[in-house]
Amino acid sequence: MQPNYKYRASSDNVLERQSVEDAFAPSVHWGFDIVATSGSSVLVDATDFFLRDARNVTGAIANRNQGNFTLDKSRSAFYLLNTKAFPENVEVESMLTFTSSNPGNLVNSVAATGGSITLRQHHSLV
């Protein structure tokens, strides 16, 4: 859940701060399936969260007239070399493969196979 930091009250008045918090909605970015619980610990499956087009790559490519691509989850995976956990943050990187039957000229010229491009996407959870 992400608070709306565009609107804040720096007042000492508790009611004024609460009013601003209530007036400008936060955003829930994702819901996760709980896989297991143990005491106060919860294990969730975040695979779909990390193996998605979070940066709208397909839209960016289409806006540049370079084809209509879709994410191929069967050819996407976690990039474990850059996936690490630390005491105050978690870094997750994934390799995402996008496919198209009509890649544009630029994509054809820079990708090994224009109809299939694989990019890495990094997430930092702080």
C-alpha cells in the first residue's frame, strides 16, 4: 500500500493531519496469495507480482510503432544473480520475454530475434 505523498499536512493539529490523510486516497498495488503461516510470519507467493510488465514495456514499444508485444510468462523467470535479501530491503530482478508477430524495424535491428525480446526488470522493496 502506498500513501499519497502529494498531499500532506505539516500541522501540529492531529485532526487536520487526519483530514488530509482521509481526503487523498492511498493506492494498493497488489494482493498476494498466502501460502503458509507460522506464528507471526506469513509466506506469500509474489511470483505474479515480479513476472509482470510493471513498467509497461508493451505500451512503450507500441507507442514507438515498434510492434504489438505481449509478455510470455513461460519464457520469463527470476534473475537470481541480482535477487538478494538484506535486513532493510529486498532486491528482486526478473527476466521478462516479450513476443510479437509484427516487430518494428528498430526492434528487428537490435534484438537477436525481433519477434522475441528479453529484458530485465528490477524491483527494490525498502
